[in-house]
Amino acid sequence: MAASTDWLKAFHGPRGAQFSAQVKRLHAEHLRNYPRLWFAGRTPAAERLRECARYAGSEYVLLKEAVRSSSPLFFRNRADERLYRALVLNESFSADEWGSAIGLRETQEWLEEGLLDREDGGLVCRFRIVVTDRVFLVLDAKRPLAASSVGRAVHFEQDALHMLRYLARETIVPGVDYLDVGTGSGVILLHLAGFFRRSAGMDVLPRAAEIAALNRDLNGPAETVRVFQADVFDWDNGTERFDLVTWNMPFVFFDEEYGSFSPSTNGGRLGIEVTVRFLSRLPSLMSERGRAYLMTATPVLPEGRPLFEELKKAAARRGWDVEADFLHPFWIPRLGEFHRKERVRRFEAFMVRIVPGAGRFSVRKKPVFKMALDGVHAAIHSRNGGKNDHR
Ligand SMILES: C[S@@+](CC[C@H](N)C(=O)[O-])C[C@H]1O[C@@H](n2cnc3c(N)ncnc32)[C@H](O)[C@@H]1O
């Protein structure tokens, strides 16, 4: 089967229900919480050391979750390890190995329908499975599917993990209607849907809406969760209002060349344009007592943090209490020269909580050890002059 065949079509085809059932069985028996989501390598101890070294050398702008995770140090048995490497890491295995992992007949069917592909002298899975504490997700493999899909593939990135961890610490007030904007794989939507009578996930990217709908069906219950394709700025929601609105936002500041290449992460001018625009859209989405959580970022310029100024203004104008909870600083080495020209010293990612209130804006302080670590990292980065390009 050619690499250009889209695996997603197989889930919508005549054997779609069968594939969903097979994949769900794998989850139940082998992949739930095992290994933990933030486990990123085959040889954990070595992997952790390698990640630490890259971070210390400023190759990576973030210390990967893998390094800090509580993931198990060893796989319990070979069969589970193989399944994990095949379905989560998308490594290549022989037809026989696939046969013993998912069954010989299944291997043949997956190959016929483009779920498996011949690569690296073996067979690789065209989709990827990610299992969190609450949901089971099927999404695009890390390897490019086809040249035409670059920039349109639906992945699961560290930002979603940060947002999930933040939300796990929050008290989510159960309500009636919930909206997840830019739902991507549906990960945030499916984590929170259980708190609400009705939930909706939308994405401007048609492929994201399709994948989120598939994940909704795989996780159930499908009746209370609506998924659709729309641009949040054009969508006519009539009188519909939501008790909770979430968006893991696009917030990267691209130059022209890269911007069109990555529409799902492009935050516009300074990386904050989409966020600022959304602050004006929010009042027509939130119910009177509704709240919103946004994951976004601000550049740090010599004169300050422009997004903080915008949040302050929005809070005062709308009577919201807005809290920014700092997550981490970041740089994008590949765009370093462009950002320096724009006078950006670094970016800071943070979560924004918006609730009805008295028009206050506040920033939650970071723990001292985190500030110290960020400072060391910033110093290493500026010494390297952003010459590394691995992000
Ligand atoms: C950073 S990704 C987050 C994806 C997913 N929620 C997650 O956490 O993994 C941002 C998402 O917003 C979507 N998006 C960008 N602009 C949008 C718009 N105007 N309306 C709706 N969705 C949009 C992108 O397609 C992308 O899927």
C-alpha cells in the first residue's frame, strides 16, 4: 500500500468498525497507563541522561517531560514493549513480529487498508496511539504521511500535556455546556467532557475535526460530545453560550516562510495576535458565570510582555478576573535571527484563567527553584546564541 494512502480513511471505510474494535482491545489489554504517557524512549535511564545533556547544552529549549516523569524504568514483558514501540513510537517491525503483536490476520488487513506500510525493511504503523490517564487517542504518526500532509497532520505535543497537568490541579465546576476550541486530537475536550451535560470540540482544520470525532467515538459516550469543523472567528453560535471554554492556542511567532507551513501553531504577529483577537470573541461564547482556560505565550521585549498588557485591558473592560500562571520560558532556535530582529528576548508560555470578577489581572509567582533553573537555561541559551536547531 502506498505511503500516500491515508490511514484515517480505513477507519471510515467498510472495515472501520472492526479496526476501531481491534484498536480498543489493544488499549484495554496492553496500553492503558502503561507505560506512562510521558515516557519517551526505549532505554529509560539512557534516554533520560541524553535528554538532560541536550537540555543542558541548550539543544532543547524545554526539559522534556520524559526526564521528570515517574514512568516505569523497565517494560514488564517483551510483548508489551513491542506493542508500545510499534504503536506509540511508530518503529518498524517484521510481519512476523506484527503478527505476534496484533495477530496475523489483523496484520494482513492493516496492510491491505493502509494502516501499516512497508518501511525500513519492515512494517510501520501509519497512525499513533497515545494513552493518557483518562483517554485513548489515535492520531497521525510522527513520520510524515505524505508530502501533501506536512503542516496539516494532527499530533499531540508537550503543550497539551502542560495544559492537562494544569487542569488536573484546577477544580472544574461541573456545568451544562463546554466548548474546546482548536480541539486537535480532542485530547482536552475528552478529558473534560465528563464534567458537562453537553460538550463541543471544534477545529478550523478539517483533519483535526475528523480525528477528534474518531477519538470521541473510541472513548464514548458519543451522544453528548459534538465535534465539528469551523473557524472560531467566523462560527455563528447564535445564542449558544458555554460554562467552560478551553483553547490550547496557536502562539508561535513565525516569519513568513514558516508561518504558512504551520497553520495550527501560528499565533500571528508576535505570536499573540490570535490570543488578543480571541479575548474579544470570548464574551460571545461564555455564559454569564462561565470561565475560560487558555494556554498561550507572550514574547518578552525590552519594554515588557505585550500580552500581559492586553490581558490587563481585557480584564478591566470585561469585568473579568484574569490570572496568568507561568509555565516555562522558550526559544525557537530555528527562528532565532528573526526573533532577535524583532527584539524578542525570549517567549514565556503560561496558562490563563478567566473568571467573572472585579476586573483584576494577576500573575502567579513561580517557585524560586524554577526561576533559578530558567535563569541558568537562559544564560546557556544566550551563550550559544541560539545556534542549535533541534526544536
Ligand atoms: C496548539 S493546537 C492544540 C490542539 C489540541 N487542542 C491539543 O491540545 O493537542 C491549536 C489548534 O487550534 C486550531 N485552530 C487554529 N486557529 C483556529 C481557529 N481560528 N478556529 C478554530 N481552531 C483553530 C489549530 O488547527 C490547532 O488544532
